[in-house]
Amino acid sequence: MMRMRLNNTLFQIPIINNVLYYDTIDSTNNKAKELAKRGSVHGSLVVAKSQTAGRGRMGRSFSSADNQGLYFSLMLRPNVSMNHLSSITLVTALAVSTALDTICNINTTIKWPNDVYINNKKAVGILTEAGPDYVVIGIGINVNTKEFPSDISDTATSLYLETGMEYDLAIVLSTVLESINKLYHRFVSDNSLDFSYTNHLGATISFIEQYNSRLGSLNKQVYIIPYELTKQAANPALIDTSELEAMLCKGIDSAGCLICIDSKGYTHQVNSGEVSLRLG
Ligand code: BTN
């Protein structure tokens, strides 16, 4: 039923050329990468009701066993140069954030580079993985999730928990994909993050300004946490930042790097590769 209803809507979105549904799968990113390697078309979408091995950035897992969320991966074969691929994560984060605001009438924020937060808790994770001739954008949205495993129950949330309403997964999926479609086409046609687009009110707005205005850390003190430190901590909340210097976050630049100013006034251009962010 959901499949029939979804097919009609999804194939009207220009970026979608192929859709695969699973009740349960290990990881939609794994399946989308497999499809890419087997020569599947640009715009192949893999959607699952639950994942047994959902993955996040930097080797973390992503809780997705519950049938209450949306777990999907979109495989694209972009014409942009591969050093712009990390920018696709940022484009996706803004697209998801604005779509959720419209659906739920809320103000989501973005945690650079790839998470969408509601009221300081994580509601969405995005994992972008690239191969020689493809990129897979994996998105996990906690939609109607009522409960989380105890290790993340303090830091994770869902649309349901924040608004008290249940959402139709098919509508959330198609609205988010329409939003990605729109921003992605603007991004690839300019081959840069320095682009403007028309929002739902008809106003022309700059991508970078929009992204920065949603950054939860904008003009706040942050720690940039190297992967080495993340790896040592079982729980990201327990990472020891005592050896790190807090810096002032000034938002992203046109390369998608986070601009931070240290206590001596020096500017640092932080690349998202192997670091994560923590508010100071
Ligand atoms: C993160 O939290 O660092 C990113 C999480 C990304 C989760 C999504 S769910 C769909 C897709 N399949 C995966 O295994 N991961 C992504």
C-alpha cells in the first residue's frame, strides 16, 4: 500500500530514477553502494523500514531497528568534481532541515556538518559515502520513534517526541526528496556552494547564509574533536575535551569548511573529513 502510494509520488521527483524497498536490510547505504558498483542508474533510491546495521560517521552505529523512522539512501552520479563531494552532505543537511520545518512547523538546527537537531537533540543523521563514479547519500530520520536505546536516550529525539504528532512516512520521504532535488540541481549547476536559490516564499536566498543561519553553533564556542579522540570514547558524550582549545564558530565558507577563530585571533578553516564538533 505504502509502496504503491510512494511510487506515484517519488517518480515525479526528477532526481529519482529507480526505487527499491526493503522491510529490513543491514544498511541502505551498503545496498546503494552495491547498486552503484553494479552499474545502477543515477538517482537510485533504497528505502527500508528498519536496518540491522545502520551506520553513522566515523564508524558509529545509527539506531534504526524500530520501524518508526525513515532510513534511505540515494545514489547519484554527480558531474561535479569529487573534491566537492563533502559539500553534498551540507546541501543535504539544509534540504532536510528546511523540509522538516515545513512539514512539522518547527525550527530545526544543523550541527555541522551532517546532523539535524530539534531542541538540542539529534533527529536526523546523514552519511555520505563516495566511490570513483558515485556518491551515496544516506539519511536516517527519527520520525515516529517513541523510545531510544538507553545510551542515546538523552541525546536523540524524533519528530513525534518533539511535536506530539505522528507523521506519514511517505509524505516525509517525498517532501525531503523534493527539497534535496531542488538544492542539488542548483548546487551541481554552479559546481560550488556559492549559489542562491528561491525559497518557498519566492525570495532569492544564498545557500551559505541559509546554512549558517541554521547552525546551532554559530557565534558560539566549539571544540573540534579529532577522530583519534572520538575513537577512544565509547560514548561521544564522554569525549575528554580538556586538551582542546575552544574556538569561536563563524559558520561555513564556500568550500564547506567551518571557519573558527582561536583565542589568539587566528582563523582556522576546518575540513569535515575526520573531525566532529562539540559546543564549548
Ligand atoms: C550519523 O549519525 O553520523 C549519520 C547517520 C546516517 C544514518 C543513515 S540511515 C540510512 C543510511 N544507512 C546507513 O547505514 N546509514 C544511513
